Amino acid sequence: MTVELTFIGLLITLAFIGITGLYPGGIIVPAYLVLYVDQPARLGATLLIALVTAGLYRIAGNWLILFGRRRLVFMLMTGGVLVFLFRRIMPGFSVGGLEFQVIGWIIPGLIANHLERQGVWRTIASLIIVTVAIYGAGLALQLLR
């Protein structure tokens, strides 16, 4: 099911980008997030790391020349380092039964890159819309089986 859902997610994401011109955190990100839709704490931790990464980019931008590929590499590396630190500091941190873990090493950096490119609200709104659409398509696919 995950292979089919990932492919459907790519199609939905590409259609959304074509219609609106907005990127929901990257082309593969919503399809990847929908795999963890039953773990809201994990989604929240991933978004938190992405926001911190974008904030660190803004700070570093005062001293470094970061644009284009440099910006993307900075976001991916910073997101990866933050995920590493998050997993080291809180290796199984849970509150009220919700386990706070981050999804992947690259996903927060991809989200942060689009947070910076098109703004926080546009990126988060489009990420939610596309993730919910992919989740709905997954449910419909299950019903058809």
C-alpha cells in the first residue's frame, strides 16, 4: 500500500503545484507525511524542526551568502543536524503516550526551504491540504480493495 500511496501522493502533489503554483514543502514531503498521519506528535516534531531550521537560516543569512543551491544545502544540513541532536537529546521522549520523534533526516530541511521561499502560512496550508488529499485518496483506495 505504501508504494501505491507514494505514487498517488506524487501525482496529487504535482497537480496541486500545477494548479496553485505553491509547493507543499517539496514534491515528496506530503506523500511521506501521510505515512505518519496517525502519529500527530511526530508530525508536530517534524514541523518544529523545520521552523527552527528556517529560523537558523534567517540568522545565518546575516553573515553568510545563502541563496539557490547554497540555501538548499544549508537547510538540508541544518535540518539533519537538528534531527540528529533531537534524537540524541530526546531518544524516546513521550508525553501522555505521544512519542515525539522527527520524520526522516531530509524532510525538515525540505519543508524549511519552502518555508523560506514562499512563506510560513502558504507552505503550511498547502502542506496540510495536500497531505489530507493524499490521505483521502489512500482511504478511497482501501475501500476499493
